[in-house]
Amino acid sequence: MKKTVLTLAISAIVFGATTQVNAAGFQLAEYSATGLGRAFAGEAAIADNASTQARNPAMLAYLEGRQVSAGGIYVMPNVDVVGDVGISSPLLGSEPLVIGADAYDVADNAFVPNFYYSNQLNDQWTWGLAVNSNYGLATDIPVADAAAIFGSKTSITTVEFNPNVAFRVDDSFTVGAGLRVVYGEGEVSATAPGWIDAIKANPNLPASINARLPSGGTNLKSMEGDDVGYGWKAGASWQINSANRIGLAYHSSVDLKLDGHVSGVAYNGGQNIEIEGYLPIELPAFAELASYHQLTENWAMHASVNWTEWSVFEQLVAYFPGDVKPVGGLESDVVKEENFKDNWRYALGTTYTLNDQWTLRAGMALDKTAVDDQHRTTTIPDSDRLWFSVGTGYQVSKNLNVDVGVTYIRTHGDAPITETQSLQNIASVSFTGEATGDVWLTGVQLSYKM
């Protein structure tokens, strides 16, 4: 239990199993309902509305006048982590105690909003502002659940602000850049499973050991904190000819230091005190290469290849800088070896202009996992995902357009999980199981040209 909250603090940042259904590691792709309808294929090379700057600031140069785009995507995950908890201890006999630890529907539904503004200053310069959320949602299981020792609650809320600018070099090339300002706050907790009460009731358990064990549902460790981090992004586009365009964008990493406090009996020994602590984490850099191809007057195809530098997510270390230290006087603690790897996402989409008012979209994507089987955990049960998307756009008036998108995502392949930790040096606790799930995404985008 010693490292539970710190491990879980990371899952607060990545909001646990929920994110794993949407994208690799702890990314979210849901920046607009317009892109949702084509599985976010070709985003760095398409300029439908002001939301394009979220993926490639250089595409702002394709927007005329002043434009506003706002909307949101409703995320409906169905995430299950099923398996068994094994408890091994000389106090329990030679055979380990095995307890079912299935947790169903551990991720809540959530709404992810967005807002974008663009302003063309002249034939060469355009600036814009993007406000959206890249991480959110939460996981929650009963405090006395059999697997609560591995985490009972995780939550994260983030907002990213992006001022951007684009410059048209000539009829073929545009470039752009922007500043990333990310605010994040998270809360996480681990509680004592109910089966501890059964162990405490064992008459053969020495009184000294019984006193060290908390009752089921007790807060073992919890952590909450917030921070603001900064980064940058840059992009370019090449209009090869009137029917073909290529876009390239890069977003730098952002360093966050969740600064707050820790509590719980494993940290404060049952005293009513709060201990200062922080957990630094690097949100990895990512890039996209995209293309757009107008095959006929009404029909276009587009594609994307995305890369994320997940290999920076190797080791997690928490620090306790205050005068009040956790039990044992810890200054810092190595939380976990994650050993992530860089991942790739491949998307292919299409757009068909039905008439002057209606536009149809569709797309598919394969989002590869960022973790190998031997490193997967209950808090980050990452696996390959397949996207299936459809969408439509309706031109309400000369200046107003409404886009709607729907996506179904399902995990692709097995996602086995094996985790082990110590219970007060009295018993070894392990979880063996797998993560399964799918998710529905539905969104709407309103775009207005002034």
C-alpha cells in the first residue's frame, strides 16, 4: 500500500481506464465534432472552421474574415476491469486466498466542450484563440471493493488555452505557431478493501498485526493538487495544387507538477494532518502528418498519421518538500516503472458534398497501444483501439453551419493485467485479470462567419 496513492495520482492525470478507450496512453482526440465525423482523419490539412487551429495553427491562413466555432462532445464509456485478487501470507496458510474483483462501468459519462476564434488581419496574417480540454472524466469504484487497494477514485479536469498565429508565405505554403497553456487539477484515493475485515476477524491473527490493519473502506492514501504548464506548437501546409494539400504539425511536451497535499492512514499514521506533496509529469510531445485530396467536385479523401512520444513516460517520482513528512520521513518516493513506448495512430476519412446545404463524412482509425502486456496496470489498462465514425454538416445560412458527429470505439485484442503490491509487509496482494470496454462519442459544432 505504500505507493498506492502516488501510482493513482498518475491515473488521476490520465483519468484511469476511461482515457484508455479513447486514445493511447492518456490522450484525448476530441477537439471538435467536425473532425469527429471523419475519425479525425486529415485534421492537420483541413480548414473547415476555426477549430482547425487545435491541430495545425498553419491552417488558420485558410480562414477568411472573423470566425467563431464552439461545441462539445459527449463521451459515454463502458469500461470493465475484471479479474481476481490473490492474497498470500503465512498468516492465511500455505494456499493463497483468491477473491473475485470484477469492477463494471467504472468510468462516468462526461461532456468535453470547446471554443475557437479566428481573425484574418490581412492577406498574409491570421490569428486565433483555442480553448478546449484534453483530459477529463473519472473512474470510481466502491471504497470497500476487493480491488480498492489499487485505487478507488481518480479524477482530472484540464483546460488548455492556445493563442495562435498563421502566415501565408505564398499561394502554396503557410506556416503557423502557438503557445500552449495547460491548467490541470486532479484528485485520487485508495481505500482499504472489505476483505481486510475478514482477515482482522481471524482469531489466530496476532493483536499487534491486527492493530496495524485498517478497517474496510478506510482512506489509505489520497492526493489532490493542481498546476499550470506551458509548451508550444508549430505547423505548416503545402498546397500542391488545387486538389491536393499536405499538412504537418508538432506540439511540444508540457511539464506539469501537481502541487497539493497527501493524506490517509498510510501517510499520516491516523493523525489529522495534511502533508505537502507534488508529483511532476511530462505530457508527451506529439505530431501529425495529414493529407487532403479532392478527387471529384463533390468527393474528397483525407488521411492522418499521428505519433506521440510516450517513451518519456518511464518512471514516476513523488516529492514531499514540506516540514511535515509522511510516515518514515520520506523525502521522495519512486512510484512506478511505467516503461511506455512511442505510439502511432492511423486514420482514413472521406467527405462528400451532397448539395449546397448538406455535407456527409465518415472515417476509420487504428490507435495503437502505448504499453506492452507486461507493463499494463489497472489504472492504465491501455490497448489497441478501432474507431468507426460518421458525421454530417448542415449549412443553416450563409454564415452559420452546424456539424454533428458520432463515433464508436472498441478495444482491439486482449488487454491482460497483472499487478502486485505489499499489504503493510504482512501479505502480498496481486490482481490478475483484463480490461475490456467500448465507448460512444457524439458531438455537435456550431460555426459562424462574421
